Amino acid sequence: MDLTNLFPLAAIENFLPFLIPIMAISIPIIAILVSHQQKMAQIIHNSQKNSLPNPEIDALRREIQELKEITNQQAIALDSLQSRKAIPQSSSADRFSEV
């Protein structure tokens, strides 16, 4: 019983010319991927070490929060000024003359 007749893909002699270049190309690709994975692991490891609070960044965050609060206060003040202008103010003399 001949196995090559049962499994035609089992004849490695037919695929050997294709396997050699595929293996030759895949080795550098795998090396590049492993190198990239190692670099990314090191970056992640270093970033966890350096995640200590920085006082300069905290100061900038406080300043930004203060600026947001000032901006909100000014927006509210502008809105109240616009609403005052939209409602006409009648003087007390006008109110008494209407009666």
C-alpha cells in the first residue's frame, strides 16, 4: 500500500522547493516581531516605574482647573448681562403714569 496515493500532500519532495523560501522569509519576520514585543514590554515596564506624580504636571492641572472655573464664571456673568439687556427696564415714573 502506497501512502502517497492516499495522501497526495504527503509527498514532501513536491513541496520542498516551496518550503525552503517560506522558511527563509519567515525567520526574519519572526525575529522582527519578537524584537518588537520585547521593546514594547520594556516600554510598558519603564512607564510603570516612572508613573510617580510629577509636581509640575500637578501644578499645570490645577492652573487648568482654575482657568476652567474662571471661564465658567465669566460665561455666567455674560449670560446674566444679556438677559438684563433683553428685558426692558421701566422707570418708576412710567409705572405711576399708567395708573
